[in-house]
Amino acid sequence: MLFEKLNLIKPIQRALNTEGYEKATPIQAKAIPPLLEGRDLLGCAQTGTGKTAAYAIPILQGLSFGQGNTKGRRQIKALILAPTRELAIQIGESFDAYGKHLGLRKLVIFGGVPQNPQTNALARGIDILVATPGRLLDLMNQKFISLNNIEYFVLDEADRMLDMGMIHDVRKIIKHIPETRQTMFFSATMPTEIAKLSETILKNPVTVEITPVSSTVDIIEQTIYYVDKKNKMNLLIHLLKNKEIISALVFSRTKHGADKIVTALEKAGLKAQAIHGNKSQNMRQLALNNFKERKTRILVATDIAARGIDVDELSHVINFDLPEVPETYVHRIGRTGRAGMGGIALSFCDQEEKPLLRDIQKLIDKVLPVVEDHPYPLMETQIKPSTTDRARKAFAPKAADPNNLRKSRRTSAEKHKRSKWDQAR
Ligand code: AMP
């Protein structure tokens, strides 16, 4: 649907033209009309679908109508809660872009940085506040922020807030927001606790479900590289030497792992930077800016730090480790293929990660193609038993175990060539 058809005011239309947006994405086409009518919204959508504009545009339009009604210092009328500073910054940038001709004031606040610049800006008066829960609560407790005038409330990436242990803070914040308001609730997944929270804060909402997980990932070219754990680094270096990879976001399960990858890449002459929770806010922002501006080609990230990273035309996502939670795979690869554009996602899978791959394929309802032709094919065929497994075995009777038999038969078969079924897994 064209934006022209959505009854948007001229200054917003103009800003969207400058951004180069002509057509509304599906979530925008479905969410903007009811939001303009003042309805509450439950959006099941993830980053990459255009959901920020889906709520930012109606909020901006609503606020622009109310402009001039109030005298004195500006009061916060729209609150957007986001789980990470990166996402908060990006949401702020979206409000700036779509609202550039409206003269509204916005502020983004998050923790890990001095609060003075934030409290100074608050003292001058703002219309729109984008915040992470911890810092918001902190400044509310210090009486720098009042939510008494909130008319629009957005909870973005609610499931992520649950994952990150923020849901308690979110509940406390909600208690301070007036009952009469328009609420927009976004979550990529709907765990029970999130569904319950949405029921308590939304009034007769319109539900917009945009990303049945499989359709989002359809536009992204995905492949699997079976590789031994010890060879993952060599394979990564080998792949990244290919200049056709214009920009790559490499995912590591741990912060320590991310640092190790960067060190190994740099040793191999490949410029890379890491972004994770142990880095200072400034270092993270610098790494992200360098990546966005193409000064670094490779960014290595952990899941939490990468959430909300929005880099136009990111060509490759590389899963150095497979995630424990299958939905995370979808979030990761969704960093590429933004707003309907294609992208490439390569995933390494060692022997122990095969069950994780199986779960991912079940979730996306797809068998991912395997790249066989690479210099570090999987050689190890047996899962190393964990300590507890080993202990259990030590006490187990030595009688023939049919499972072991099956395992050893498969092992020898795999020595020659993995079965078709296994390759497809
Ligand atoms: P989001 O899901 O809000 O993170 O948006 C994903 C990306 O899509 C961002 O880079 C937006 O700038 C871009 N985008 C949002 N809406 C549109 C649109 N209607 N047309 C083109 N790009 C868009």
C-alpha cells in the first residue's frame, strides 16, 4: 500500500519521501490505520519488518495535532520502552527522521552513561521519550521524570525484556502511566508471561501478526557449514577472505568467544570489532558506527548486544555458534534481509550443535541446504560425553547398549560419508 493512501499529514509524507519510502510494509499498512483511530495494538512482529515506523508515524501525527494545546514547559506525552540502548537509539533516529518537519522534541535515555546530559535535556522539556527500563525507573525515582501526561505508550520487543530480566521494572513503570492512553505492544514471540502482560495493559486491541517466523526468513539465503569446533575459526577466516562479503555480522554465543574471534581475525589480517555487554557504552557505539559507516567490515556480536542493530544493506550474517533458543536464529538472520531485501546467512554447526540445528529447522519449517565444498568438513562424528554423562556411564552396567551399537554403526558409516539424511539435517 502506498503511504499516500494512509491519510498522513503533509510534513510526515514529506519526511517519508526524503527517506525514500513509497510503499508501507505489511505491518505499516495494517497497523497505521487503526492506530490513527486511537486503537490499542498488539503487534507480533520483529525488527526488520518496519514496525518502528508503524507506531512512530501515528504517534507523531497524533502529537502534531495536539501541538500548541499546552502552555509552559513541554511534558512527556509519548513513552517508548525498548530493551537495549542500541534499539533505543535507533527508535530515536526513526522519530527524528519521520518527525523532522514537526518541531517535536525527543530524548533517548539509557543506562551506563552519565545521567546529567539526560536530566538537563529533560529539564528543557520534551515530547517523546525513548528509554530502557532501568534508567527510566532510576530517573523516575529521582523525580526527574513524571509519566503523568503520557498519552502514547509503546512497549517494544517485550519478549526480549522478559529474556533480559527487565519485566519487573516494566511492570513498575506501567503503574505510573495514566490509564487513559493509547498502548502499542510489540513482541516477536508470545511466551505466556508476555501474553498475560499484554492482556493487562491493552484495551480491546487490534492484533497484527506479521512475521510467521518462516516467511521472514524466506527471503534470506541460508546455508549450513558442518565443521568441527576446533576448525570454526579457520573456516571463518577462509570465508571472510572472500571480498564478496561486503559486511558481515558474526554471532558468538559468549562475550569471551566474541573477543577470541576478533583477535583471531585481526591476526589473519581481517579488521574486526566486537560488540558485547562487557564493552563500555562508548566502545559499543563506536564499533557500531564504524560498522555502519563501513570503516570495519566485520562486527562480532553476542545476541543481546546485537539486538536492534539496524545496518542498511548488511550482506552477511554468520552464526559462528548456533543459538540455544531457535527463535534467536530468526532474530539473528533478520539483521540481514531488512525491509524485504535479500541477505545471506551462513551457519556453522559442529557435532554437538546438531540438535540445535534440528530445533531451528523445525521452527522455520525448512531443511537448510548444506555447503559441502569447503576446506574444513566435519570429521569428528561422536559427541563428547559431558561430565555427568561420563559419570553416569562409569556406574552403568557394561551390558550391550543398543543405543551405543546404533551409534557405533553410524560412526563408521559417517567415516565414509554422512548419510543423505544427515546432510540434510
Ligand atoms: P524496523 O523493523 O522498524 O527496525 O525497520 C527495518 C528497516 O526498514 C529500517 O532500516 C527502516 O528504515 C526500513 N523501513 C521501514 N519502513 C520502510 C518502508 N516503508 N520502506 C522502506 N524501508 C522501510
